[in-house]
Amino acid sequence: MSTANNKVDVSIFQQPKKGNYYCGDSYFYKETETGFICALADGLGSGEFANESSKIVIDIIKENMDVDVKQLVTIANERLLGKRGVVLGILKMDFNRNLYSFSSIGNIGIIQVADGRKKRSIPNVGYLAGYRRSFKVIKEKLEPDMNFIIFSDGVKDKELSKMCLENTDVHTITKSYRYVSQEVRDDDTTLIAIHYNENVEG
Ligand SMILES: [Mn+2]
């Protein structure tokens, strides 16, 4: 999957836990004229109910794309009252202001790579299940040729290793991840590789 000829390239690797039909991880991404949004939600536990909760969150994000990250997390959280909890990561880019913002609650990792340097922010602890909670949203300058890797906890850190730094092509990243990662999974696994291209007009 990719968005060719656009400002953002995306490639995704996803595989459910061994023996499960439903994947508890749901994701969504979209590029518009003015920005880009990507969200990854992982329902706690696995199977059908985990899948239901992560889908609820992703639907909310699809319906409220213009809302900022802080508001999106807040709305998603409210909508989960009485449901299985989720962990969630959301990344938004603003092309006009050259900014990106993201927030991650629980075990969704987000790695940012700019100029061959890797930065990993510590996620907010906990998960979303309808209860009021505080969380941080990080805002930074969006640089041309930045990469972002968003992943659920089925992805093991050691598997990610250097591949994020060595490759900028998103398809190479997911392909090499597929190659090094274990075949038998004890958790649903989603890895989303994102590349922001030089800001070419027209
Ligand atoms: Mn998981």
C-alpha cells in the first residue's frame, strides 16, 4: 500500500497473533491537501472484542480528521466507556505550518528519524477505557525526508534494530522487517513505515 506521487509514502506490515482470525490492531491513514494523519489502535487482549474496540477508535478518527490530536484522544477515550480498553498512537502532519504532532497512550511505539538520527519518545502510561486521564501531545518541526515508524507491541525492539536508520524507503523497511521477524507471533503485530518527502509544489 502506498500513496504514490504524494508527499507521504506509507507501507504496512500486519499479522495477527498465531491462531487468531481477528487482529486486535486497527489502523488508518490518509493524506489530504494540507496534511496527513495516521493512527494505530491495539485492543487489549486479542480476538473479537479487542478488534471491536480498536475499530471504534479508528472510526472516530476517520470521522474527525480535522480535529487536533489532543481532542481525538479525548473523544476516542469517551467513546470506549464500558468497552474493552485500547492503546493508541496518533500522528498528524501539518504541511502548511511544517509541524507534526503525535501522542501515544500505552504500548504503541513511535520512532522519528531525521538526518539519520533516531528519536523515540516515551509513550504515556496506561490505556484508554473511558476514564478521565492526562496525556502529553508532542509537537515538533516537520523536516523533509523524515521517517516515522509506528508499531504495536507485537513488534520486538530487537527486530527493529538498525533497519529504521539504514533505510528510508518505506517498502524496504517493511520488507526487511518481515524478513527478520519471527514467524510465530504471540501478539498481533503491526508496523507502519511513513516517509515525508521533500515539499514539492504542484
Ligand atoms: Mn498488542
